[in-house]
Amino acid sequence: MSESRKGDEHLRDAFGAPLETTARSPECPEDERIWSAAQGEADAAITGSVLDHVAGCSACAESWRMARAIGEDAGIANVRKVPLHRRPLVWTVAAVAAGIFLVALLLPSSLDRRGVDPLDVFRAAESVALESRIDESVAVPRDRAILSWKGAPDGSVYTVEVATADLEILIRSESQVETEFRIPTEALGGIPDHGKVYWRVEALLPDSSRVSSSVFVLELQ
Amino acid sequence: MKQGAGNGTDRDEGAIPPFDARRLHTVLSCAVRRVCPAWLAQRHEDIVQNATVRVVKKWSSTEEPETLGTSYLWRVAHSAVMDEIRHRRRHPEDTWDVPPEIPTARSSSPELRREAGELRRAIEAGLKRLPAPRRRAVALYLLGHSLKESAEILGWTTKRVDNQRYQGLTALRRHLSEQGYEP
């Protein structure tokens, strides 16, 4: 049988279009389970049961399709299992920070905002928005991979982070006072031609508050 | 505030190096950015926050958090984005930015959408009648997976996928014909 039959396109379209009345039911598997099955990470029994459900549920079929699209785009199947820690102790400490963060999310008023507060990492000042000056539609030569941003007041200090498509941090530069950062060519050694890197900036404002940017994309030639 | 580290270590929050927390935020932001459809871009940071909460909960309940890798973060990002999409569909009145669209719908005509919905239900009914192996092979085909991908997902040979898919599609087309559709 050929990979795909012409006349099947409308079947796929119909199967793919989420119904307007679509809603998850209690029987729907969790999205994380759908993700695992779609990436081929789940065992056969789970994959089978998820697929049986997806075949009759447009809400979960949509979740599956999105998982597939992401996996295809990012090459998830080949994503290395890069641990998020540098050493176990750091993780332990990070877990404490995370716990504090969770409590703080639930009880924001309980925080002493004047102290050293890990929540600052996640908190965005209401009046400042960091914006990229880079045109994301234009690929740049890797020897001229210059990030540029605006939006924070004079006197701000910046931290820039650059990551690969599979979420590995390539470089982190702290204590920047300029609103530009040139990514060293050697840091981009593992990025293929036309590959993309993801970057964000965090600003320490003169009033000691912190602002994080969204994540921006830079495509290399 | 003072908290135990959970493994007998006693540290206060002042000792927390910020790098890893920042790193988590960065990688989740990257993942959400890649997962998030354009029409949800303005909700990006909220989705990252929701994803972060999930990771935090997982951290708290996992004995070996160091085993959580980037694959897990992708999964969390996907899940957080799907939740947001569903919320937007259920509560379009909450939308204060771009009106939500159905990303994969090919038609904006209510009539065509209704027809597509009917065909979708007919396909679901047809799939339900198939034996499980054929149903799964056909479902993967309709979801856009290639033979090779399907074989990897199901743990079968491509030959088996091809065979089950062929027989399943034949039966599905027959079912649709009986229902008045011309597949």
C-alpha cells in the first residue's frame, strides 16, 4: 500500500478537525499520557489504550496531533535526556526554591517582597516589557549572531540566556549593561545551518526588581 | 521562611542559588514558545507559569528529580498549552486578546463545519467497529503518522502496520460508503 492515498486527505481533515462541541470527558487520558504515547515513550498496552480512546475522541485526537507536530518539529525522539541539574545538591536546593515558589503562587500576599525572593525570577514588573529588536524572519550569519533588546530603563543590568531547540542552555551571560549581546561563534558550533536558537533576557532594574522577557528566536544562516 | 530540603539537609531560602530556578524558567519558556500556537502567544507567560507549577509539584513528589529531563519538560509544556486551548474554547468570553480559532479547521463555514463534524462521527463509528490492531493502525494514519512512525509507536514491523492499516482502511471506507459518504 502506498504511504497515503489521495482521496484520504479529506478523511484526515475530517478526523483532524476538532469539533466545536469537543470537551474532555472523565475517561480522557491525561495529556501527559497522550504525549508519551505519541512520542513512542509509553509501553504497548498504554499506547494501545490511548490510541483506542483517541480514535473516538476529537479532543484527545487534537492533543495527539499537537504532540506529534511538536515531536516532529523538535526531533523529540532524539532529544537527549539532559538532566536539569548540575549536581544533586543543587536539585535539592532547587526543589526547596520550587516549593517556596508554589506556596508563593498560592499565597502571594504572604511573601516579604523586600527580602531575597526567588519568586523575583518569575515575576514581571507591570510597567516594563522587554522586547526583541531582532527580526525573527531573517536568518543571520553565525559570526554576526547579535541579540538586541529594549524596554528597560537606563541603569538596568541584564542576564542573557541562549538555548538550543532541545532546551540545552548554550550560553549564559550575566551582568550585561549593554542592550546587545553577541553570541560567541564557538557556542553555536553544534547548531546546524538554518538551525534556530532561543533566547531570553532578564533585567535587574534600578529599583532592584526583575523583569524577564518572553523567549525569542534567532535563526542562523 | 525556613524549609527542610527533604533529604535531611537543612537550608534556608537565602542559600538558594538562583541559577537552576532561572534555568527551569528558561527551558520551560523555550518549550512553551515552541508548542504555543500563534493565536495564544499573548498567553505565553501564563502558560509558562502553569507549566512551572506542574514541574514543581512533580519535583515535590519525585524521589529522584534529577531523572526529570527535557523530554519531561516538553510533555509538561504540551499539557499546559492544551489546557489553555481547551479553556479558550470552553470560555471564549474570557478572551481579551485575539479571538480563539480552531487551528486545524479548514473551513469557517458553519455548514461545512457541520458536515465535517458528521463525517468525523461517522469515522469514529467506523473505527470503533474495527479490531483493535486495525483501529490503531488506521488512527495513526489519520493522525498523519507515516508507516515508520506508526511502527515505532506501536512497536510493530512496518509490514505489520501496512497490513493492518490497509485492511482497516478498506473496512472503514466500506463503512463510510454504507453511511452515504464517498470516501
